Amino acid sequence: MELRRLGNTGPLISRLALGAMTFGQEADEPASFAILDAFVEAGGTLIDTADVYADGRSEEIVGRWLRERPGLRDGLVIATKARFPVTGQPGAGLSRDYLQRALEASLRRLGLDRIDVYQAHGPDPRVPLDEFAQFVGEALDAGKIAHSGLSNFTGWQVALAHAGCARRGIAPPVSLQPQYSLLVREPEWELLPAVESLGMGTMVWGPLGAGWLTGKYRRGQGLPSDSRLGDDPDRGLEAVSRRGTERTWHIVETLLEVADQHGLTPAQTALAWVMDRPGVTAALVGARTAEQLRQSLTAADLHLDPAATERLDAVSAPPTPDYPYAFIAEISATH
């Protein structure tokens, strides 16, 4: 599998990366082990989890899998995140004290001495980002993390966090983990340009639009009983009431046509598109079963031709707000 550098100074990671959010809830331990085995067999290297996933059980499962396969650790990049409440960890947020405790807990659950990419899982308006920088410096000096990263931050927050580390002489975050897909292209307005300009990389989540870009949902048809929305149509960001718009259906139907014309599945096509977008280092995919993951892994080395890319670009382009983005683009082009 193709490897890419995560930003200017981060580790080499696989173009397709594994998200472990399903572990301990939608995938039990044997299923999670099978998913992890399939991922490394295909040449994948980055495994991303978080302390809040299944209330710590995802990290524990990854940790037990690593202990049973000790020869694999050196070839893998293990990433996790902290910010949100976890049982037994009071005071959730981005305070230095909380992150120190959360890091120690993640190290115990994962059975590691060091986490390769330790990420702030979201902003905390109660805590200055300089405090996050202080924590990062101490964790780096202690050898408990190799790199820091951010997830679900705005462009200005990314810039502040990066600058806070630079002022202290601390290695800045190497990555941002935003949502990005054919259905969610708004990160192109500020997030992706920000991380590129700062020499950071990205590992984007939701590249399949939480199942909307797999072809399993069709206009005017019922929801499959074995799908996430079949279980709960109002589930989170992918809820039918939230995402089942005319724009979404137009994108999905165009994706189906492009995939069919190229002899690919919709999921392969959507993943190939997102992995080749400017500013994208890797796409994170999750799975309930090893077979489901193997279907995604078939896209790991795919690249779409220019005509297919242009058609998907055109159908998925979001309407640009007149201000500030459209206005600034206009005045920037003035000579």
C-alpha cells in the first residue's frame, strides 16, 4: 500500500488508514482482531482510535491485539485522541492536568510506552490553546508521545495551536483529522489550505459519508435492515433527516454512474476520489467486519482518471458563501 508522510515531519502512514471507532460496540473483540489482521495484511500502517470510543474499550482491544502480535508494533503508527468524558476520567477537556491523566490512561489501555500521534479530539473554549502546547511539550520531552495532532478544529484554531507550540520551541502538531468526503467538502474553504500552509498532514474521517457513498442507500427505496441507518434512521451526522437532501441524492446517483462506467464499486470510487484530493494524506475507514474492511481496502491503490474526477468535483462542489469566501476569492484575483 502506498505510504505518505504525515505533514512535513510526521511518520509515514498508509494512504488508507484504519479507524477503530466500531471496536467494542459494533465489532466485538474477535471481529475487531480480524479487522486489524486484514488491515495489516493489506499493508496498512496507521490505526486511529480514541479514549472515548466505546468508553475506552476500543483502546483496550487494540492494546490486547498488539500484545498478541508483538512483532507488528514497530511497523505501525498508533494514533489516539482525548477531550471528551470517559468513565473514571473526571474533568474532561483540554486542560494540561486532564490531558496528562488521559494520556496515562490511554497508554495503559493500549499497553504502550509511547503513542505515535496523540490528538486533541476537539476544541475546548474553556482552555487557552497555549495550555495544550504546554502539555504537548511535556509529553514529547517525557517520550510518551512522538507527535501531536488535532481533530475537528477550525482553521483559526489550527493556526493558534501551531503558533502556540512554535512560540515555546515545541514541535507543532503534525496533523489535522477533519471530516471530508464528496458530501462534505467545506474543509476546502479553510481547513485544508491551513494545514497545507503550516506543513501539516491530514487523516480525514467519514470519507464514505457514513455509508451514503457506498451505494447501499437509494432514492425512494427503504433503508437496508443491516445498515446503520436501518438500525437508527436518526443516527448522528448521517441521519436521513439531516443528510437525505436533493444535493446528496444527486451526488450519490452521479457516483453510481461514474463507478459503473469504470467497473468500480461506489465505495471504491468515493475513496479513490478523496485520497487524491489536495491536502489529504490518508482516508480513515472503519468496519464492522473484516470482509467489510476488505471491500474498502480494494481502493487502497486506485486512482481515478481526470474525466471521472472532474465529474465528481463538479457534482459535489458546495455552494460557496458570498462572504467571506466568494468575495475574498474575487478581490484576490484583482491585479
